[in-house]
Amino acid sequence: MNFNNVRYERSFGTSSQLPPSTMPEISFAGRSNVGKSSLINRLFNRKALAKVSGTPGKTSTINFFEAGDVRFVDLPGYGYAKVSKSEKGRWSELIEGYFNQDRDFLLVLSLIDIRHPAQPLDENMIAFLQDAELPFAVVLTKADKLTPNKQRQQKAAITRQLDLGPDVPIVVTSSEKGIGIDELRKLVSAEVRNA
């Protein structure tokens, strides 16, 4: 898969606006401050493909990107406190509305900050993905903030906390330093090949 050949398609503010699923989709889900936009930009070698902001919670739409015969879907971050209840409700409707549609879910990348235990909202997302039997992988972000030994400890602790079986891929990454990006590309490429 050519990660340099990606283009922005469109953004949508409500789930009812979403276009029908016409190709396999790989989606990115995670808390507002988990570094989703930075990871997407690093994955595709682009500085501003996904908008990075100093303020968590800026991604308030579902953003679609296309690379080859695969669509990449940037979901709004969840759990950010400094937005209104109505805005939180809209984000929730967007995320739930997306997953409740009849779409070709190839892989959901569930992003979790490696520096902390998985938060209740992260646990809820993983439980939802398991219950819905959606294919997913866990991507641990911000690994550059920890020593390699601490990264291993946290990866093991989060794996236990979320009760992840051996069939769930877990990739330790850092958008800042490029840690784990090649591994993540290989995982995505393998899923695309097998689609």
C-alpha cells in the first residue's frame, strides 16, 4: 500500500450526512487529546493532512481520506470536558451513528495514551468493538514520553486491563519520534491485502 498516495475527501457533521460505504474503511478512534491527528499525519508522511491543534477536541467532524482502494476515517475525539453538552452529544451521535451504519469496517484503530491506564471511555470503546465483533487493533500513543522499559510495562498493564487476547494487535507508537509507525503501516497494509 502506498501511504504517500492519500487525499482528503470530505468532512461530515452529522451521521445522516455520511455517504454510503463504497470501499473498505479503516477508522481512527480515541480520546480528544490522544494525538490522533498527529498519528494520521505521520502515518501518511504529511504535515497537515489531518488538522493538528494545540487545543484538544478540535476534530468535531468525521473526516474521510482515500488512499488507493481504502477509505481512512478520522472520528471525532471523545471525552474532552471543555465543550458544551450539546456539542458532546453531537460528537457522540456522530461516532455511534457511524458505527451503527452498514459499512465495510476493515479495521478500527483504537488509540490510547500509553502514559496512563486506559480511561473508562477507552474501556467502553474496546468493549463496544468486542461486543460488535468489529476487527480492531490498539495503538498506544506518545511512547516517546516513556523509557523503552516503561513502554513495555505499560503495554503489558493496558493489555491486562482491557483483557485483550493474543489475536488483538497492539502497536506502541510515537508520532513525534516515529516509533512504531512502520509496524503500524505493516499492520494496515496486511489488512488491506487480505480485504
